[in-house]
Amino acid sequence: MLNLERLRTLDALARHGSVSGAADGLHVTTSAVSQQMAKLEREVGQPLLARNGRGVRLTDAGRLLADHAARIISQVEQAQADVEAQRGCAVGELRIGAFPTAMRGLLPRALSALRTGHPDLRVRVREQEPEESMAAVVRGDLDMALAIDWHNKRMPVPAELTRTHLLDDSVDIAVPAGHRLAERATISLAEFGDDEWISWNEGQFCHEWLVFTLRGTGIEPRIAHIAEEHHTQLAFVEAGLGVCVAPKLGRGPVPAGVRLLPVADAVRRHVYAVWRADADRRPSIRAAVDALRVTAAELQHA
């Protein structure tokens, strides 16, 4: 009889394309992956992996079994969801990925309420960019992800995922206190044609949004500095090294030498939760969504 955990290992190898990638996705060592695959090959009586340079590739038998493994794992998750739904209790473990400002500004209060209302539910949280966390939900490495897109640039959501809107997050532009526009009540992005920007990493959705939006106003972006954390970006702004986007969610104290300027044509981020459609009936998913919605509503009216 085929072992489910070994099928999970094969599925991870097929999705990640390497032993190290599968190990990272499963949170185990590379030797544990190799051992599981060796046992699975003995169970099926034929090779599932072949050497490919310094790495490995799936054999024809490996690809065939991996396709079955993906369907089997999906069926197991659906069965788990049905059993949980029949019990009607949010129990077990729930793994959530969240982008940094949601990790700071939304999740702590929501998880506190969730723990009070569902003490038998264990929640594990991982800070990740939306693209990474949604891919992890598709793979089954996470149960839920908090993600964002922008009013003028939507992020594609894989067909396997269900999505629900939580809140709209307003965004200001942070400038140094001595900036020529610092005393303005509102500004237009088109007024920043001569400014240098502090942005997120190239390739990240928010960086691509900033470049896309500035070009839409006729500005060719001048990205001077790259920083992941908003607080780091604000420190660079205070030092007079450029301007940056400053979302309200999870903002925290603003340095004394920084001014926040609202944009006349409101700039907004949409914050939402996603999870696998085949897990839709799990009480733990529903409980987490409810807690996130309540917290989001409180933040919107604060």
C-alpha cells in the first residue's frame, strides 16, 4: 500500500523541481526527502528519480505517480474539510502566510480573537510576500494567505483559490519635512517627476505597481534605494534621500522629519484572504475569515 507521506514528498519534488526545494516546502531535511523517496521506490518496485547533472528529475513512472499523488492529496484535504465541517469545530492546525504590514497591523488582533473563540485551534503564521504565500497555498504548504493588490493593478489569483475582500488600505506619500510639497494638504503623483523614490525589491508586485503607476502619470520612475520594510523606507525619507509610498495599515509612529501627504486621486490597496477552494468547508478556515473580517471592519472605522 502506498504511504501518504511519501506521496506528499513525491508531490513536493514534482512541484519544486529539486530535493532542496521539496525539503524547504515540507520543512524537513534533504536527507529525509531522499529517504522517503527511496522507500517509495521500493514500494512501487521501479525508479521514480533519475540523475540530472547535480540534481534529479522524475522518471516517466515518477511523473505518472506524481500526477496521482496531487489528486490523492487534494482528495485527502477535501475529506479533512468534510470531517471538520461535520464536527462543526475549528480544531487542529491552521497555517497562514501574510505580507509584512498585514502581519503587523491586522493579524495580531485577529489571531487574539481567534484564540479566545477557538482555543483548540493552533495557528502558525509565516511572513511572506503575497506572490509567495499564494503559491504556497496552491501547493498545500499553507492553508491561507493574506494578499494585496492595488486599485489600478490587480494581482492574478490562481483558479484553485477562493478569495474574500477584507479591507481597503489608504496610502499617502511620505516626503522629508523640508520637501517643496511638505505643507500641501493634498498632492498629485504627477508632481513627483523630479523626485527619487525608495521602493520595494524589483520583481515584487508592489515595486511593479509603483513603476506602472508613475509611468501612467507621465513620470519615468527614478528608483534610488530599495528597502523591504516601510519603517526603513521612512528612515531614508527622513534623511532626505527620497520619497516613498506609505500605506496606513501597520504604519506605526512616523519619524519627526517625515510628512505624510494624501493623494488627491485616492491611492488604495485591496487586502484580501485566499484559501484552497477544496478547503472551503473547513471550520478553521471559516473561523479565521470571520476573525479577520471583524478586525478589518474595526480598523476601517478607527
